[in-house]
Amino acid sequence: MPDDVLRGRIDVRLVRRLVAAQFPRWADLPVRPVAVGGWDNRTFHLGDRMTVRLPCGEGYALQVAKEQRWLPVLAPRLPLTVPTPLAAGEPGAGYPHPWSVHRWIDGDTARPERIADLTEFATTLAGFLAALRRVDPAGGPAAGRHSAWRGAPLRTYDAETRRAVDALGDRIPRDPVTAIWTAALATTWDGPPVWFHGDIAFGNLLVREGRLAAVIDFGCCGVGDPACDTVIAWTLLDGPSRTAFRAALGVDDATWARGRGWALWKAVITLDDADPARAAEARHTLDQVLAEWREG
């Protein structure tokens, strides 16, 4: 079943049927969509203290068992709240993939207007990522399809990036964009594999009372090159907070270049997105990447 078709079929009625059939102890709890839904997964409240998370495609379904296996290992070693798996569901009621029940985490997504001090936020996030990288990677899932190739060599997306740059034509400054991409590809991760989150985006960072309180959605996590986790430097942070983030995390020039490359890749492939909000976010990211490159 195509992902877009499945996405349209995931609704409250389906969740109620799945929960009632597989976890009857929760069958009487109310089900409602969360306020800010995802794209890779659809998420619903189950009562007041749990969420049900259903992948919208086969690629995302690969992440369910990974989160069930590794979140309990990672959580006690991290300084911020992360999701707690409570149950693993199976295909049923016409839904073809495994799914999960997690504990609900209070908080608002990390929009700039909700963050009291962006530099403090940046250093707190850097501390979280540093702690994640210190977790023993032995046995962890190597970067691959399950992580959407986050943690793998950036060259995985070379052809897609160059096609997007060609398609955008004179709507972007081709020479600096190409130079940034070429510089990113010229570096490689030569250290030992480490844990990465894989999708450090504002929608996966929760704030309470203006401060970073939780990091959610570990579906793209794995073990490999951590450069992908620096993308937030261009999508959310500004000049001073970006500098503080890099210093607190101790990112070398090569890793920073690859992180900039990851940000550039996502920006150019979504600049023409049909969703105006996603397109605007892509333009903002591209502007930030170009501005920092010119200053550097």
C-alpha cells in the first residue's frame, strides 16, 4: 500500500480497533490525535498518559523494534527525558505494520518564541548530544535504511542533491551552494562509530517554561557518523547560539562541514515543497547556511 494512501487511513477508529484487540486493558481509554502530528508516523493520545504511534510506511516501520530495544538502554544515560516504550503492537485491523505505545511527555515543540534563552537552549542540547555519543555503541544499529541513512556517508544523497540544485536553477545561488556541498563531501568520519539521534529538529525537541526538557522520536537513531545531529545549528539556532552549540559539543571542522551539508541537502530538496510551511523552513535553512558560509 502506498505511504500516502496508508497515511490517510490511519485515524482514531483504527487506533481504537488495534488497542481493543491487542491491549484490551486500555480499550476504554479515549483516543484523540495529538496537536502536532508527524509525517513519518501518526501519533494519538491514549488516555492522558500514553501515546499510540503508527508508522506511515514500511521504511518507518523498521524503526519500531529499534526504539523498543534501545530506548530503555539509552534513557538512563541521558540528561533529558526521552520516550519510554510501554508496549509493541502488531499488524491488524487492515493496518500492515508494527506499532508502539509510549508514555506521554508534556512539553511544547521548540519554536523560537517558546525558548527563553536560545544560547542556553543550544548548550543544553549540546550536552544531551555529547552524552548520547558517550553511550557504548556496541551492538547498536549501524546506519542504514532504518535511519534514512543518517549516520552514513553524506554521499548517499549526492545525486539527489545535485538534481535538486539543477532543478532550482537561478532561484538559488548555484556557485556557493555547489561549493558548500563539495566541501561537505570532501570530508569523512574517521573516528569510531558513535550513537546519533538522526533527526534533531525543532519538532522533536520539547520545551517547558522556556527550557529544553525532552528529546523525542528516536526513529532515525543509530550508530555511525554524528554529523547529522548538528543540522539544528542552521534550522533553529542563530549566530551566537550556533557558536555556543558548536563549542559546547566540540565539533571539528570536518564534522561541521558535513553537518552543514546535511542541512543543505534537506533545504534544496524541500524548497519546492507543496506545504508552504515546509518550503519556508527550507528557505530559512538555506539562507542560514549561505550566510554562515559567506561569513566563514
